[in-house]
Amino acid sequence: MASQPYRLWLFVFGLITCVSALLFLEFAPEDGEVLQSNNLIAESVDQLEPITPIPLEIKLDSRKVALGKRLFHDPRLSSDNLISCAHCHNLANGGMDNLPRSIGVGGKEGNINAPTVFNSGFNASLFWDGRAATLEEQVDFPMLHACEMGSLWPDVLGKLKQDAGYLNSFQEIYQQGIQEDSVRDAIATFERSLITPNSKFDRYLRGDKYALSRDELAGYELFKGLGCISCHQGMNVGGNMYEKLGLFGDYFANRGNVQHVDYGRFNVTKIEEHRYEFRVPSLRNVAQTAPYFHDASAATLEQAVAIMGQYQLGVELSKDEIRKIVKFLETLSGEYLAEVGK
């Protein structure tokens, strides 16, 4: 049986704990406030959360990363020597071009909104319709597409082999030298380096419970409670499954002017139930990647959240709910680490 002093100590300790909790709720950080709490950051991640943080670093061959970076920014991969991968995936601009549809060779306009290249190595498949299973497979599609880079592999390889710097780099890294597979591998390795860790939300997941403001945390609770988390979870907060656009209401009938590209996953599989299905986009850095959806129909994040509420959740979100969810989504913006593999 506990002694009287020990029971008294437990009572005082419990009282202090309750008062501390009440003070925390009363004086929790408001929007824009950041509390310095590095001493509270835990080394382990909360395993109960449906979202996991991006690793602070990844191990890659630094030689391949450097070579892939050069290729990624080289316009000679296009038929007119003007369009590079970075043309549509600007690393200083959220990893995309913020256009409804990208502009390729000869000023040709694409037919779909370009997704961000950041954290693409964490996606289960690539493109809105998931037609590429790996980053290596992905390389061919924009390079050979008539409205994007408009190239042919023999032409691309011929240009690269005329560059002494490329010849030396490829021979040092790849036994076969400059070939289709080695070019794909270098570009894909660089793209895997394009991670954006250490977002406010990742710091929260790692144990910094003061990383989020009251509204940001409320937005996350709404995000989970409303069901957004059923499609947007995991390390990339999406990118790991397909879903039909318009679970609650006919999105395309209401929007009108249905195009072939709107068929989504159906265009790859030819399975009728896949019509209007798309790879769920990652929400990492989503505040920087407007406009939204494959058709760029939402110009702002607020509009995107409202549309998702209507067509994917079957609810009409209030302005305050939208505001709080957007506050949470803004915490998913991370830091681009330009140097990896060291």
C-alpha cells in the first residue's frame, strides 16, 4: 500500500500535468507561429500515423546523380535542342511549370497537367495513368512524345556521343558507355535524388509536437476524419494507388468536353472499370504546384479541396474547414536537398 507522502506526490504530479495540458491548449501556437522545440524532437516516428516522413537523406551513386542532373537540364535531348526535362519540371518552381498544359517542341501544347518531379521516386507508378512502372521506363515517354521533346533515341545518342564530357563520364560509370539504358539509368537516379524532407509536418511526425499550429493540426484531423487519408497516405501522401475521379457525382459530365486523356487508367489497361481512374497524386509540396488535377481545373488549393470534398467525399466543406485543410497541406512543403550521395 502506498505511503501517505507518495500518494501526495502522485496527486501533485497529476495536478501539474492537468494544468500543463490546459495551458498548452490555451496557448497553443496560432497560425504563423513557430515554437522552438528542438529539444522535444524524438528520434522515432509515431508508428500509428498513416503518413510517414520522407527520409532526411538517401544513398545514391553521386556520379550518376551528377550525370543525370546534367542530362535532365540538357535541351539536346529534344529534337529542336530547346526543350530539356527541366523545361517542364523546374526545380526552382516546385518541380513543375505551373501551366495547365506544358509547352513542348515547336510551341506544341500537351494535353495534360504536368505533375511535379519532386519525390517521384517514392511513387508506385508514374504519370497520371500509371503507364510507367519505374523512373527508368518514364524517361522514354516525354523524350519520344511528339508534343514534348519529339526525339528519337538514335538522334539523342548521336548528340551525346559528340560531347567529350559525356563520353568520359559514361565510360567511367557504365561499362557499355552511352546507350539507351545508361542514359535512362542516369536520369532516373538523379530524379530519385529529388526529395524534399524536413517539412513542418515531417518534423511533427518525428516528435516535434509544437511544429504545427492549432489550425494546421485541426486541418490534419479534418483530413483524417473526413476520409482524405484513405487515398492520400504513406510517405508521399498519395502516389501509391488509383482512384476514380467522381465517386460522388459525375465530375466529367458536370465539367463537360470529355477528352481521350480524361479516360485515365483505362487508356492503359482497356478495362472498363478503370475509365476515369487516375493515379492518386502525391500531396507533397502541393501548395507550390498549382493548377491542380490532371485537367488543371482548379486554379487554387482552396478550389481543389472544395472539389475533392464534393466529388470524392460527397460533402460540402465549409470555408473554415477548407481553410484549415489548406493550412495542413501547406505544412507538407519540404526542403529540396540539392546535394545527395555523399
